[in-house]
Amino acid sequence: MGLQAVGLELQQIRENAMPDSPSSPPVCDYEGSSYRTDFWEGQGRDYEDRVERIAIQRLMPQGGRRLIQLGAAFGRLTPLFEGYEQIVLLDYSRSQLEEARREFGDTKYRYVAANIYNMPFVAGLFDGLTMIRVLHHMQDPAAALAEVRRIGQSGGAFLLEFANKRNLKAIGRWLLRQQDWNPFDLAPVEFVELNFDFHPQYVRQTLHEVGFAPGRSLTVSHFRVDLLKRSVPTGLLVAVDSLFQWTGGVVQVSPSVFVRSAIAGKDEPAPDGAFWRCPSCGGHEFEERSDRLVCQSCGAQWAIVNGVYDFKTPISA
Ligand SMILES: C[S@@+](CC[C@H](N)C(=O)[O-])C[C@H]1O[C@@H](n2cnc3c(N)ncnc32)[C@H](O)[C@@H]1O
Ligand SMILES: [Zn+2]
């Protein structure tokens, strides 16, 4: 992803966001931002939006029992998962989730404000998981992905999108000595605060280490070049990108890569029928009131405001 493309994505950064884990990595917080209109609508990114939808439809099962969108924001991609019985939108930003709720309502959707590093769900809850345009904000990708694995159900599907440091533009700039970091080096590169590009091999290895079995990759947004986007009809660019996506099975040199993993190994045990897990103590029994959930193990109270379950900071009694 180019610098200008992330400029608007970089919002207020909150250090040590989780009260229960002072060592939690910092969060790139979109609270209060107008991400939809500042970054997507009318911002010349129809091409990226359309090719991402194609990749998602190619890689994710058409339906299932329960899907979570990690870092869902305002729900740009939510309509693609209609085939699932229940859909959870998780984001750190309450305002993004409230915006999504105004559009999708509550019928089969649930809105959860929480930190990906410490999520309020019991183990093995989801058979479908997506994390799109979010890993690039993760300072500790292994910790984030391990937590994603924990809430996934063995045999389920996890679709991850990441910003690829080994893309053609970065390779060219490096060869011309216009860029000091080496796109072939496996380590993540933080090119703007809390915005990281990753090497495809590093991502696959990390997925594997935390309990996923990474499978098919598709490369996406091959033609993310302003001049091309301005001079070639979007429909044509989308059609050619759609063909090129299959090259992701051989080599990945596009700025964005989608990889589908199977959820491997055994799930941690979780009590039958349980859904929530207290981010403070790990307890799974709650009293649900109209405006809060009260953890029966540690007494922490988690607010429900405007239909959003807020697990960021407990409220006082
Ligand atoms: C670039 S947006 C992507 C939104 C959506 N996935 C899409 O593609 O349209 C990144 C989102 O990730 C969320 N996010 C970043 N770090 C997070 C964290 N640690 N926990 C939960 N959400 C996080 C931000 O609040 C933001 O809404
Ligand atoms: Zn608790």
C-alpha cells in the first residue's frame, strides 16, 4: 500500500489500550474518523474495492454458521457474507460499528468493540473469519493471529489480507536506491507509524506457527497506479486484475495479497453454548442486563451502548 493510501488510515494511536494488559501493543484507532467518505466513497478507489470483493468471493465459503469480520469498520464488505447465519462485526472503533449498525440492523448482526489482541469470545466460536486491511496495523502480528486462531473453530476458514512489502513498486524503488528497506527481507517494515508491510513468506510462516494451515493465495490490486487508474476504464482494470489474481498461486508481487487458511489442530475447550469470554479474567459466565454484561467471575461490567457491546474498558458499577 502506498504512503498516500495510508495517510487517511492513520488515526489517533492509543498506547496500552487494554486496562487488563499494560503490555498490549498500541492500537491504530479509527474512533470518530470518517473512514467511509475520507478513504472510500468518491476517493477514486472503486478499482481496489471491486477487485477485493472478487478475491473474497473466490476464497471464502459462500455461507456457514457464524462469521466474524475482524476490523470490520463501517461494514464495507459485510454484504458479501450474507450466506452466514450470524455475523459479528468487531472493531476497536465504536463509532465505526454504530455506523455499520445503522445500515445493517440487528437481525443477524452483532457489533463488538474490542481489541483483536484480547477478544471477548470463547475459544472455537467462529467457522468463518476475515481480517482485511487490518494486519497492516498490527505491531505484533503473531500475537494478533494467535488470538484469531483461538476464537476460530477447527476446520473453519480464515481469510487474511495483508499489505505486501515485496511488491513491484517497492522492488523498483529499492533497485533504484529510492528506498532504504529491502523488499526481499522477511522482517515487517513500518513505513508510517503503525502501518506495516509484510513479506508473503513471513505471513505464511506466522500463520503456520499459530495454528493455521495456509492455503491458496490470490494477488490483488496489481494496477494500483494513479496514472493507470485515471487513464484505463475501471471495468477493464478490474477484469484484467481478476485474471492476474490467480498468479498469486505462483508468486506474489502485488501490493495486496489475500490468503485463505484452514483452521488447524484442536480448539481449546469451551463450555457448551457459551459465547462471551471476559477480557479481564477469562470467565465465561455473564449476567446480561439491558445496558451491560456483568462478569460473574471478576465482577467487571461491560457496557452495551447503541447496540454495540463494548469490551474496551469496563465501566464502574
Ligand atoms: C483500514 S480499516 C479496514 C476496515 C475494513 N476491514 C475494510 O477493509 O473496509 C482498519 C480497521 O481496523 C481497526 N483496528 C485496528 N487495530 C485494531 C485492533 N487492535 N483491534 C480491533 N480493531 C482494530 C480500525 O479501527 C479500523 O476500523
Ligand atoms: Zn471477568
